[in-house]
Amino acid sequence: MGLWQSLTPNEYVASIYDIDLERLWRDGKRLILTDLDNTLVPWNHPHVPEALKTWLEAAHARGFHVCILSNNSSSRVDDFAKISGLPAIGAARKPKATGFRKALKRFSMQPEQAIMIGDQLFTDIRGGNRMGLYTILVLPIDPTEWWGTRIVRNFERIAYAGLRKRGLQHPIHQRR
């Protein structure tokens, strides 16, 4: 898999709320792996917003398993997992395969049954693509981020320019 192919998401949407869960279910997807910070909630946000609760209820009602797969510390991820009721894998070391494999094994799923949702090209999308998952890139929820992520965002800007030349279109951000 070439660099550009590994960085190209299957979908690029403004937020998780713009994802067509019904279509994904019809396409045979059964497991949603999702990043936490700036994908589900702002960075280090300690609460589950009502809109997220509603989205998770809809995903579960449709039959999806949902699991947090985050590079943030296990304690941060475990704390959010407890209040959200979601299973989670913290310190996942994305884009490495270890966290993805662990999640697939936990739910007895094959890569083609799983979706990776995240806000970062080099961790969420690259890791998901390398594993053969369906990948969905979302816009970051908030500009506040961990310092390491802020550094990586500079490289992402360069990658986005290359992806735009290859047809990736920036979604329109819809405020909810």
C-alpha cells in the first residue's frame, strides 16, 4: 500500500453525526472503532454530551458494536469508557496494528466488518487502512489538542494538500 493510499479515507465527513449508519450496516459493517479525543468529544473532555449519547444509542440499536480505540493514556480512556458505557482500548499506539487486532479479536470480527472513525490521518486513517478497515475521517471537534498532536497537524497540512490534488474534498462543517 502506497503512502497516499494509506492516508486516503473511504469517507470524509464533518462529524460522526454525518455518518450513514444504515448504509454501513447494509454494507456488512458490524464494528465501529472510534478514536476518542476530537472525534467523539473535545480533547480530554470528561463528559458524554447528549448528542453523543443519542448517536451511540442509535448505533447500538442498529446492532453495531462500538469500541473506543485511542492513543491517549489508558487512564483517560478507561475513565471515559466507564461514563460512556463503551468498551475501550487505550494507549493503542495507532497506526500500529496491535490495538486494531486486539479490538477485532475482542469482538470476533474480520477487518472487512469493521470501521475506524477518527480525526487524524497518520494514526486513525493510516492504521485503519493498513489493517483493511473501512475508514472515516472526521473534522476535529475543537482546536485544543495535546502538544504532540499539534506538531503532527503540521505534517497533516502537507498531506491534505496532496490528498486534495488526488480528489479528497473537505466536508462542510455543520454546527449541531
